[in-house]
Amino acid sequence: MIAAGIEAARAVRAALDGLDDWGLAGTREGQHHSDLVADAAAVKVLLDAGFGVLSEESAEHHPERPVIAVLDPVDGSTNAAHGVPWFATSIAFLDRDGPVGGVVVNQASGVVFEAVRGGGARRDGVPIGPASTSSLSQALIGLSGWPAVHLGWEQFRALGAAALDICAVACGVLDAYIDCSDNGHASWDYLAGLLICHEAGAAIEDAFGKDLVTRNHGDRRTPVAAATPELLEACLAARRQLAAANRD
């Protein structure tokens, strides 16, 4: 699985290297030319390796296969289009018990995050673990979306690629990540990062108690990840406070 994921990410990089137009494709809202060429390259590799695929860009391919690769060929395509070096290929492998393998490759730097269920998590082959921060008031957090109220962090970064943001929590670069967007995220944005967090020893949940593991192309979730269980509880409480404020 990991080898196939890395091969798919390399195929994406090769496809992007030949791309002249990184702008919007005009096919559907928010879809870039980079998304389309990357999807074609990655899907071929994953199908040839015997996996089914659930892709952000092209939906389901062979969903009857026992292991499904949940694929975001370019997570952070707006960053990619603007030359911001924080965009990734994210691939989570699901069996009937949930995520069994995950690969997130920063396509700007080449850094590879990977994890196998029960086998730990690594960055470029080196085992990783989260920070020890337990207080939100001392935390550096990553945000997706902009909250209408201050959630109590010490500092924040809005980096623009959820898969990499969650991996940054897993390896201790960020203390936490909070999805503050109105519409949440889809499974391909966070499932590989979810497994990498779990295997690294970080914590991750949906802000509203939903199961983060879903195979439905239309499902949306609100992932929150943190270095420690105590920090996760504080981040979840802050995210729910934000939801209540938005309702008011």
C-alpha cells in the first residue's frame, strides 16, 4: 500500500511538472487543471495496483475491491496555483475495518508522511510523534476557515492544505488543527492524516461527534486534531463554542 501510494504521488508530480496552466479548469467550482491531470495520473497507478479508488475529482472506481484508496490528488490546489509551497497528494487506504494505510506527500518539498495501522508513523522514513502541549492558551494551531471569535490560542497559522496541516500536528510542528470552515471537509482531505495522527500518538476527532471514517463522496466532516487528549478536548470545546456563536 505505501509503495503504491508513493508511486501514485510520484506520478502526480510528473504530471504537474508538465503542466502549463495551473488555473481553474472551468469544469466545476474550485477545480483546477492541476486537479484533473493529477487525478488521471494517480488513479491509473492505484487501479493498476489492484485498489479501488474514491477520488475527490472523479468519484468511484471499482468500489467492490476489498481495499479502497481515498484520494485527493492535489490537496491545496489554490496554494499550488499561486505558488505557495504547501500542497500535497493524500491517499488513505481503507479496508472493512477502516484506514489501514496512509500516505501524504508534500508535492512542493517532496516530504513523505506515511503510516500503517499498528505500525507507527514516519516522515521520510523517520518515526514521528506530536508535541506535549496541553493548554490551548499556549498552543500554535492551524486553522481552516476563519472563526468569528478568538478561540483562545496563543498563535495560529492558516496554511491551506488540511492533509499537511494534520500531519504537522502528528509530527509536532503544530500543536493542533481546527476546521472552522462552514462546510467542513471530505474524507480525502483528512483520512490519511487521521491514520498518521493515530499512529504518531496524536488525537483527532470530528468536532460534532460524527464518525470521521466515511466512504460517501458527498459526506462532510469537521476534523479537529491535537497533540494531547487534553488539548483536543479544549479545541473541541472551542469549535463547538464557535458553532453556537454562529447559530446565535
